[in-house]
Amino acid sequence: MSGPRASGVFTALRTQLQEAATEFAGGPDALEGILLGMVDDVDRAVREPLEVFPVCHHSPASALAMARRLREKQPKVVYLELCEDMAPLLTELRNCRLPVAVQAFAGDIDGFPQEWAPLSVVAPITEASAEYQAIAYALDTPGVELVLVDRSSDHVFQWDDTARTDGTSTEAEEAPKSEEAALHGEAVGVGIGDLRPRFAELEEHLLRHGKVRHWSEWWHQYVEVPLGDSDHDTYRQVMFLIGSLFRRLAPGDGDRVRVDEDRERYMWTRMREHMAATGTDPEDCLYVCGAFHAASRVEEFGVDGRSDSFTVSPRTATTWQYGLIPSSHAAIEAQFGLAPGSVSIAATQWQKSLKRTRVQPYRLEGQAGARTSRAKRAPHAAAPAVPAPSTDRLSGFLQRPPVLDSLDEAELLGWSVDIVRAARRNGYLASTADAIAVFETSILLAGMRDRAKPTPYDFQDAAVTCIEKDRVPGRRDVRRLVEIMMGGDRIGQVGYEALPPLARDVYDRLEPLGLKLQQRGVQRALLDMAGRPELEACSDVLWMLRRLMPAAAARPIMGERRLGERSIQESWDLALGTHQRALIELGYEGVSIEQVLEQRLRREAYGPRATTAGVLAAVEDSLLYLRSGRLADELGTHALKVLSAERTVDGAPEVLRRARTLLAYYRTSRPELPAWIESFVRTGYAHYCTLLPTAFRDEDATVGQVAAMLGFLFSMESLALSLGCDRTQLELAVAQSHPEDPSKTALLWAAQVQLGTLSRAQLRARCDALLDNPLVVPSYPRYLNGFVHALEPVPGLADVVVEAVSNAFGRLPDTVLLPWLPLLITTLRKGAADLAPLLIREAGRVFPGRLQALDTWVPPWRQPQEDPFAASRSRLTATAAQAPRGAALLAAHPATCDAVAGLLGCEDGWQQQGSSAVPHAGATLLAAHPAACDAVAELLGCDGGWAPAGDAGAPGTALAASHPAAAEALEALLADA
């Protein structure tokens, strides 16, 4: 350490520590260097012309000492250890209810790894903190300047590469985070006065000898209480000593030490630059920083420190946005590794200290939830008084025995009664006897821990021991009830004026609901768009908030939004006040929720991990929430590129579902399909045909994914063929598929049935052969799994699947069926749960509806199959020779014949019955097109060929006479119809 020589103020303390080190260590060694070095650090900090005020994070003793010192000194400049780029936000604190956190947020980063995004830095502020006292004094006192001197938010991530992953293993962090504890999200915390041992063995030693459970309790017992009533010099020297101790006993973590020293160099450089630019006298300034940094040993320390040895690196191109977010005691405890309830206990201790010492704290004018501040006072015109020379206060403080605070029986009795009352409200069987037990146990525990007065932590342990016993009847345990009773988890709120434009716009647009949306808790909103059309705009906002914010922020109870459907009545549970942080962070991304939603949809669609299903989901959301055809067409066009680049079928089921939904929407809402969806169907048809043989053989491709591919090909086939696709490509793809998995084999058979290369009779025969083979029977459920999945591309096979399942139950013996049945159920439930309803409906149609009919019921697949034309042939055999009756149906219904004649361009009109003016005129069309008649005759099994023109009696029956069987069959079909 370089600098002026040590003064003689702490000579006596140095001598005592040197003697102690020699006696306990057996001679000069490292212990003597540490002890004397701590005194040198205190001496150096005390003699600095620029007064250094060391603080601890959210410490009532620090806040109390800060309030007293500000009233005594009345500094003109306050240097504060806080990110310098957060300064413009501090004036907005008066519009908030503490605790809140100042936040710097960066969504689009440039200069940092992309996996770090988004970047977030928060600095929580509570009323019981020294930094808030300094801020309130500087902002409300005329002529006082507040200067933030710590590194910027950008440098937080530049200098500390582990900021995204490092964490302190504490009890608070190991416990599951509640909703209030997660208010800061994954932000990196920047706190003034982060004072905690970095040497694990040192902390363990302090906790063991202090007879406490965690660090917060140790600090409360051995620092907060003794320093609560101390004078200014004693407070500073003790805090300097603690900071130096923790600094010198910190492990050799080179990266962390480097960051700490760079921060100290940065802050002293900024302060010297400001004093040089403004000509401010160091005696008129106050430097507020953590005690760890106050005992700094860098060469740049002090007004006269070295100035040419440190260069600040430039900021990256990342764009930072700033705002205030709500905070809570639980969030502060979780983020900074404090014990649960410690910040609430500190807030209670702050209020008790104010009443005891009658110190008037500083509060911002107009601060929500605070009384009108009387702390504002104009600075004295006269020069400040010459400070008294520093004296050694450490020796007396360290040698003085602890002051035994007398037991406040009234306070402890009130705590005992209150905790029993709270426990009974939460389901505990607590009584007056338990209150007495808690009271006596608290005193007993305090005595065992060498305390004259029970602390809140002693009382908490006593309450858990005496009341909780063996179980927790409700959702709160006794420890949590004590925390609530001691002050609870106070949650802050950002005022309307301090909100970003997007959040204010959301509140303004939801104002017709008539709810106080900034309040915490769940509120029910009823929207009747039929009676109040203006609420339709509120509905649009709520659906977008549901898409952008956490699910609990806006939860629909009644009503839904789908493509082509709009609800006329809706009911919502809204908790925007509870999720105010998420709403504020939306404001960092844009000025309106429409803009934010569009940006997010683009990022999802154009991201490096975008899939076809994800892009189609973005298209659907753009139509559903934004009603933007332009954006939907743009994203849909991009979906073509993503689909062409995919080489797997992982997203095929989702692609099929969304493609069907979009196609149905466009067909019902537009006169013609957009060009992009036509191209998507055409490209998807060719793409899945190409991947189909590989997917059938790929072990990683599930049967559901292959079924979705076939569903896309078969359901989109008509549209794809009309757009120029070739069906031969699908036939070749199916022919080249040779699966080995039983499920995919059954799926391939279903595809062959759909294409016509395999008849239903052949499929039934293959299923029967599977049941006849004892080696295949164990894997028969997997075949059924494939058949069930085949209902997606080929829903007409439902009867065959029912037949396959029924044959298995009817033919397999119990010794085979009973072990096989659980496998069948689990297979169908796991792989085809969404297709089971179609199978159940088909079974309900086939099987009898009553139990009595089951004994005489014959399955349809076991009934003899009859020729559908046999009855017509037998009925008309006797009348086949009556040729004139062949045209009876046409004469009875002339309108039908006129329509057909008009369609074919025949304008000769009807001939009178018996007229022979134009022989064979009725058969002119058939004679002109004999191929059509031959095809019909071949289809009906008529092999007689054409008869000579003059063989028939009547001209209108020439065709009937030449093909009597065909005429009879057609007439029978028409008569049955």
C-alpha cells in the first residue's frame, strides 16, 4: 500500500494487537501482518480529506448513522456507489412505493454472447437503507448534487464474465423461490455495501462462536445492535475495521479481486474528475460506499491518489434501457443471499430505532406511503465547522463489554400472544399455554446464547419449537408466520408516472373495465361485447397480454379466441399489479404491445432454432392477435424456406395441425387462397414424399410423426394435385418404404389401402395371419398402435381397426390375453390417446347398444357378403324382353333428360312415341361415342357386344336390346334410388 505514513492515532491499538499476535502465534508471522494491516486500513480511510462513509446493504444502523451525519455535515456533493448510468431514474422514486429496484435492461445485445440475452441489472432500494437516505437528502435539498460514480451497467458484464452464472450458496437461494422472491427475475444484483465474509471458514467460525444459525442473525446481534446508538466516529472506524477484515481474509479469487479493485479505481477516478471539473472542495463532499470498498488499498485511493494508471474501457454497442420495477423483501433476500425474513426484521428494527433515537429520517417529497417530509433544509450559508481531529474509538469499542439490553417483557409478551393468534387462524391447535411456553422458551434460548434480551431470531426458534410440533396444518409454517408478524414481506409498487409508455398505454386502454389494475391481487373482469362494443378493444389487449406475459397475469375464465371465431362475452382473472415487473420489462421492447408482439413473432420465426411448426404458429398468432395479413404472408413465405431446410420429421404432427387450421381459415374468410399457402402445400407434398421412405426406416422417428406425414399427404392431396404435384411421387415413396417396426408396418399397410394397392380383404387377411402366428402375438399391440395412428391419414379404416381389436379379444386365450392387455392399454394411451375417441365412436356404431342383444349379435365382418346387383338382376329377369320399357324412366322424368341434353348440346327435342321419322335417333349419341357404352357394359359384366342397327324393334330401345343386362341393372339402380 502506497500513500502517506500512518498517523499516531491508533498507536496504542497497534501495540496491543502486536502483543496479542506475538502471544497467540508464538512470534511475528502472518497474523501480525493481518492485524496491523487492518489498523493501517482504518487509519488511512479516517485521514482521507474526502469523507468516506462506509455502509452495509439494507442495514438500519447504517441508515440511522447516515441520517444523523447528513444533518450534521450538510454536504454539497454526495458521491454514491451506484451505476452511473442509472442517475436519471432516481427522481422517479418519489412516484413509487418502496421497496423498488432501479433496473437497466438490454434485450438486443451487441458485444456479449447471445446466450446471455436478455441482460438485466437491478439495484434494490428500501427505506431502511443508507443509500435511500442519501438520495432523498440530495434530491430534496437545494444546492446539493448527487453523483453516481460506480461502473456502468455495461461494464458490469464486461468486467465480470461470471455474472450470468455465479451464485452464492446460501439457505435463501437453496430454498424454492416464491412469487414475491422472483420479482427481480434473473437479474444481476448491484447492492451498496455487500458486506459478507468471502472466506467460508471465517463465516463458519463466526457463526459457531456466536451461537447463531446464519450470517444475518450474526450481523444483527454483533453489529446492528452495538452500532445502533454509537457516535459517528465509532461507527466509521468499526465499519472500516470489518471491511478490512473481510477484505484481508478473502480467498485468492483473482477474477473477483480484480473486479473489486477496478471498481474502486473507477469510482475514485470519477470523483477526482468531478472535483476537478467543478472545483468542489473535498471537505464539502461525502462518499457513500460499501465498507468492503472503503478499506481499499489500490493506488488510486483518495483525493491525492494516482490518476494516470487506470483507463476505463469503452462501452459496447448494446442499447440499454432503464426503468423502475417493484421489489420485495423476499426478492432482496433471495438475490443477495440473506436469510428469509432478515430484511423484514431490519425494517422493523429501523422503525424501532427511529422511535428510540428520535432521529428524523429523510424521505422524498411526495413519496407514496410516507408522511410529508420535514427533512428538507437549506444548506448553511456559513462555512462548515472545522471537523474535530480523529481519535481512537476502536480501542474502547473492542475492549468494552457488551451492553446488556434489559428484557422488554411487554414486547416479548405481545409477540407471544400475536404468534399464537396467527397460528390459530392458520389451523394450529395453539392455546394460552403455548403463548406462555413461547415466552419462557425465548428467554431460555437467549440465555443459552449469552443474550440478555431475546432477539427476533430467538423468538422465532421458540415459536417453532412450542407451536409447530410435528406437522403443518396449513400452507404456512410457524417460521413464516413469525416473518409476517415481524413486518411481513413488504412489496413495492411503481407509480403510474414512473412507468414506461407501454405500461401506461396498457392501463389507459383497459380503463373502461373500471378496475384498479395497479393493485396487487387477482381481480375479475367481465366483458359483454354485445352490450358494450367498446370493450372489444379491451379484449384485444387482454389476449395480447396473455400471449406476452406470464399465464397468471391475464387468465381467461370464459371465452376463447380462435381463427375465424370471436367471443361475445368473456371473463378474466387479472393480476397485472402482481406481475408489474413483467409489464414494465415489456416497455423496454417497444412503445406498444402490438409492436412488441410483432417483434417477438419475427424473432421466433427468423431465429436460428426456428422450426416450421414454430413459424406456422407465428403466422397463426399474427392473424389471431394482430389481424395482420401482411405479417402473416411474410412469415408464411419464410415457412417455405424453413420447411425446405428441415431434414427430420420431428415437427410433422404440429405442422399438420397448424396447416389444416390455416387452410380452413383462409378457405372460409378469403375468396382465394394466399400464394404462400399454395406454395407451402406444394412444397410440403414433395418434401414429405421425399422423406417418407427414410422416416419409415428411421428408429428415431415415431409412428405418430410418420402418421402425421401421411396425414399431410393424403389430406392435402387434392389441393396439391390441382397445383401441379404428381401422385406418382407418393406412390413411389410408399413402394420404397420398408419398415421393420410393427407399428410402422401397420401404418404402411393403411397407406397402401388408401392408395388402392392393397384391398381391405387383403388387409383383413394379414391381420388374421398375425393372430394365427404365436411368435407375432406378443407384438400384436404394436400393430394395433400403428392401426390406431393410421386413423389420422386414413380415417375410413376405423371399422377395420375395431375388427382387429375385436378379433384379438375373441380369439386369444386368457393365458395370452391377460398379460397382453396392460401392454395394449399403455401403448394406446401413450401413443394414440387423441385418436381413441374416433375408435370408440366406431365401436359404438358397430356393437349392439343393449347387453341382451349381445348373445345373438353377429359381427358385420362375419356376415356373408352378397352381390349388390343380384337382387336387381333377379327382379328384372322376367321383364328384360320388354324392350319399350327401357325408356319408361326417361319419359316419366323428362326434366332430367332435358338438362343432360342441354349440357351436351342436343337440340333435336323429344319425339312422339311410335314415331319413326328419324330411326335410332335416341341412340345417336351412344353410336357416336361407343367407348363410353363399352366401358359401362364391361363394368356391369355385359359381354354381348354391339347389335346390328336394325335388329331392335323400337328406335328408343336399340341400346337396351343390344345390352339388356346393362339396361336392367341401370334401371334397377335408378328405381331403388
